[in-house]
Amino acid sequence: MDQTEEGDVTNDNPEYYERRAREEAEAADSAKSAEAASAHRLLAIEYEAHARELRRRTKTRPKLTIRSA
């Protein structure tokens, strides 16, 4: 699993992808060319989609119960 500088596990952390989406959207706003802005917007869309998918999977994952013998 990859880790960020803050130590967050990125493979299953939707907050990481939401933060990256915001950062890419900000980079798109300050890009000096239309091509760079477009690339940053595309990355923002991809990060946001990944975060949504992780949240969806988390909601539909069955909860484990502990049974005593």
C-alpha cells in the first residue's frame, strides 16, 4: 500500500482522494495554459470518482459480527 507524507494509507482512504481532487481543481484554476488546466481538471474528476467509489464500497460492505461460542 502507498502512504502519503502524512502516513495515510491511500488505497482505501477517500479523504486522501477528496483532498487530491481539491488540490487538482485549485491547480486547474491557476494553470498558465489551457492544456495544463484541462489535465488538472481531468485529474480532479478522476480523484473525486475514486473517492465516491471508495465511499460506496464502504457503505455496502457487510458488517462483521463477533459470535461467542
